[in-house]
Amino acid sequence: MKTQLELVHEASRQMIKITDSLSTAILNGFADALIRDTERILAANQIDLSRMSPDDPKYDRLKLTKERIEGIASDTRNVARLPAPCGEELESRTLDNGLQLRKVRVPLGVVGVIYEARPNVTVDVASLCLRSGNAVVLKGGSDAQDSNVAMVETMHSVLREYGVTTDIIQLLPPTREAATELMNAVGLVDVLIPRGSQNLISAVRSQAKVPVIETGAGVVHTFFDIDGDLEIATRVVDNAKTRRVSVCNALDCLIVHKGRLNDLPYLSRILGEKGVEIYADECAYEALKAYYPASLLQHAEESDFGREFLSMKMAIKTVENLDGALDHIYKFSLKHSESIVTNNEESAHRFENEVDAACVYVNAPTSFTDGAQFGLGAEIGISTQKLHARGPMALRELTSYKWLIRGNGQIRK
């Protein structure tokens, strides 16, 4: 009996037969079926939620609602509207000897994704892989297993309706053995993408024998510069921190120019109202102690910097100047998303040039780091490395290219 990995590898050869119009129809079918199966998917999700404490930072990631399912369906329709990337000509030229060269986009082949308690990833990844001509192997965490099974069943029903093999979307069991098999699937899986905590990403990177693209974890900073607008800073920090605390683009550390410490009580007032617990260095603590709720204000320890909180907690670091902010980010950043609030164009330009991250913002919150927000339909994750892809991994990032060469009997001398 063939394994799931062998089945998906064989099925990947059939992807070339899925035309643009067929993939569009299937993706819209996925969206319709998700809405149709909402109650069944929510019931499965409730089983998953019953196994997790609501206080767990992953609870919000795991939770599905009618509105969130509608959002997943909407993202799927967005992917369907985007041009399928494969076959796009990237470059062409004719050599002096008459050889005609063309460089065209092609699928990666079989994409494996290991992720945690994020059932929306199941549909996002499958949709992007289908549109980009890739077969996909999904390995979700045990926390979301019932939700993942329900969503894959929904997508498989649509594939069967259109006469497409369901082997192009495989969901592995949520076991360590399955993860190990996937990480060692040389010759069956072309690329492996871990999406989740830093621990997950590090484990996959160190153990996998197939190529890995790192995505997900981020220690995110926002620097409030001496020339920053206070109202803009207040909105940016609030949105980056409290919009959704369990996601990788959420703010972890506010860096404050020492000349703006007097503005810190005003800037942080909304955070206090929303219950954000702050771990402040000595200068920031002194600036806040008479204004911020005492139960939510703590003295920062060194370990609080470089920490991905994924909860209603954040750190505050005071610096002397822009150089201090850049040094702090250099030391603690995971190269995901970083932001500066400033009206000084020179400072903004330096920040953009000197910060090494996938997404660098000026006067905007890091919450925008998202494939859908970038107009990419959806994403598999945010790549924090530099090889192959960086930032939101969407359709084009799920392709490679090949050279097509035509001649007329030329030989090499």
C-alpha cells in the first residue's frame, strides 16, 4: 500500500492538467462549500477548543467563528481572482548563435507545511498551492486536528465534484512520527515550510532533510522616535499590539526615544484600558508608574527583550537615539516586521535601509504584514529568511522557474 507521501507525489504530476479556469472554479467551490459546511466545521472546532484552556495564547488562533469562516472563504475567492503564476515568462533573449532562451515560472512540485493550532492555514495553504500548480501535504498540530479534518473533507468534496484526485491535498496524522516522515521525505517533497512558534521552526530546520523555508516567528518592535507624531504613535502601537495578540506580526517591544518619555503615559493609556501588561525598563517604568495600572506594570528583565509574547503582554525599552533603537533591533529581531514612527525623513530612510527584516514600516503598524493585506490573496506564512522568498509567501513565492531553450542544430565549440 502506498503511503500518503507517495500518493501526493504521484498526484503532483496531474497538476499540469488543472487549467486556470478549472482552478478558479475549484477555489470558488471551496469558498461555497466552506459556507455550506460552516456548522459542521464549527462543531469540529468546538471539540478542539474543549481540549484547550481559554487562557492558552493559542486559543484565539484555534478558535473559528462564523465570521472567521466567512473570512477564510473570502480569502479563497481572492486567490481565485488572482492570475495563476505558472507559465509566466520572466525573461527571454536570443543568443548570438541563434539559441532562443526563455525563463518561465513553474511549480515547486510538492509543498509540505507543518503548522500548529491555526485551522485557517489548512485552507489558505491548499488554495495557494492549487492556484500555483503545487500538490500539498498538510501536517497540522493535534490541537486543531478535528477542525483540520473537517476542512479537508470539505475541500475533498469539491475536488471529487470536479473530477480531480483528492491526493493533491493530503492531511497527515497529527503525530510526531508523521512529522518525522515528512521531514525525511527526500524525493517525495520538494520544499517544507514550518509555520508556528520559534521552537517548531528551529526543530524543523535542524531535523529536516528536505529543503526548508522558515516562516512565522517574529519578535516585533516599534520605535517611537524623537520626531514622531504622538497621535500616530498611539494608533500604531495600539493596533500592532491589541488587534490580535496571538499572531506573529503583533507588537512585542515598544522602543522609546528618551526625549519622548513624557509622552509615554498618553501613548499607553489605551493599552492600559485594554489590559496590556507592560514589562518596562527603569526609565519607562518611572515615566509610567504614576499613570499606568499598577497591576499591569512590571519591571523588565533582560529576558523580556527578544521575547515573542503572543499575548496581552509587551516590553518597553528606552534608548538614547535612533542608533540605540537600531542596535536593539539588530540584537533581538527575528527579521519579521519592524516599524518606526517618525516625521524625520532622514531617520525614516535610515530605518528602512539599516533594519534587516522582511517587512519594514514607517508610520504604520506591523499588523499589515499579511498576504491578503498586501493584495496577494492569502499566504502560507511570512518568510524570515533570504533564500528564495522573503515576506508573505503567496502565489509567486510558491514557484520556481526553468529555462526553455530552442535551437536549430547549433553545437557548442
